[in-house]
Amino acid sequence: MNTILVIDSAVSGEASVSKSLVREAVGALSAGIQARIVRRDLGRDPVPHLTEVTLAGVRGEPATAAELAARALSDTLIAELRAADTIVIGAPMYNFSVPTGLRSWFDYVLRAGETFRYTEAGPEGLLAGKRVIVVESRGGLYSEGPAQALDFQEPYLRHLLGFIGLTDVTFVRAEKIGYGPEARAAAIAAATADLRATAGELARAA
Ligand SMILES: Cc1cc2nc3c(=O)[nH]c(=O)nc-3n(C[C@H](O)[C@H](O)[C@H](O)COP(=O)(O)O)c2cc1C
């Protein structure tokens, strides 16, 4: 059975553009097939930021109860990634990058020996063979024009995902969400069409 891991990170609840587009993507990906859908809503239920009392759970040898809890959470999040055939990530642009909830999730899943390893040729990602769709909602326009250099969201996500071996990534953007109702509606319609096309391609390739 196809397993789809769905990760939302917007903190805007039901008003969220990225969450509604992620729902659209998951609907299109699971239409007509038996799919197991696993959800993480990092906006509603964030994973805690690493602190000095939990860090060793992820990047060290856990010993205390807090460290062991952080290790258990990291193990769970990595197991969700490993079990997924397809991963759909909702990633709004917040302050030119990603929401802190998503940033914190990466702190738990980038683990040496588990999702990447160091080799003589440099770091190597260990999560191969998965397809990823990232939905990016943005108030402004970054895919072209003067603000292109301020896009610390898509290159950052591409690098982090690639670092753990997730290189088959399709980015679908809903831009100019803050440019008024018409621009917003047009952006959502265009992104919805892109998502349906991408989901159709993935379904045919599966
Ligand atoms: C905290 C915060 C920071 C934001 N920073 C930016 C930004 O740097 N650039 C931008 O174009 N839009 C920015 N926006 C607008 C969002 O990208 C836009 O509203 C998008 O639709 C949010 O996704 P969502 O609807 O899924 O929550 C920001 C919004 C919030 C809430």
C-alpha cells in the first residue's frame, strides 16, 4: 500500500493557503488507490525546539528522561519518513524562510547514521527512492523579479531534503497571496492545477 506522509507547518489554521493546497495534493495522490496517510501538523502540534536539556537526545548519547524523550520523538519522526513512499510538505514562507515548526522538525530528522552519513566523499543522504511535493505559499513574488535573491525558503528546503537523500522534489508555489483577492485567487487556482498535474504524474510513475 502506498504510504503518504503529510507534513503541515502553517500556523494559520483553517485560513491557511498551504494547508488547503496540501489537502488538494493528498486528495489527488490518493484518488482511486489504497493509501495509508500519516499526518503531522507542526503548526498545531509543534515538536519542541531543542534545548540544552534535550540536545543529547538527538546529537549525543541520551541519558536523562528529557534526552530519552527527545530520542524517542526523533526515532518516531524518522520512522515516519522511512515508511513513506510519498511526502507532501506544506511550507509557507515566514520571514523569507520556513516556519520555525518545520525548522525544528528538521532538527529531529537530520541525524547522522540514520538519515545521512559522512563518507570520505562527503555527506551522503540515506532516504532514497521517495517522492516529495513541497507546497510553498508566499505573500510576495520570489520566483522571478527583484525579490528572487531573498528566497531563503526554496533553496534551503531543497538542500535540507537533498542532504537526507530526498532529491526527487517538486516545488509547487502559490505566490502573491498578499497582493489582493484577485491575485490570491489566481495563485491558488494555478497552484491547484500544478498540484493535480504533479499528482497525476506521480500516480502514473508509481
Ligand atoms: C510570520 C509570518 C511571516 C511572513 N513572512 C513573509 C515573507 O517573508 N515573505 C512573504 O512573501 N510573505 C510572508 N508572509 C506571508 C505568508 O507567506 C503568506 O500569508 C502565506 O499565504 C502563508 O501561508 P499560509 O496561508 O499557509 O499560512 C508571512 C506571514 C507570516 C504569518
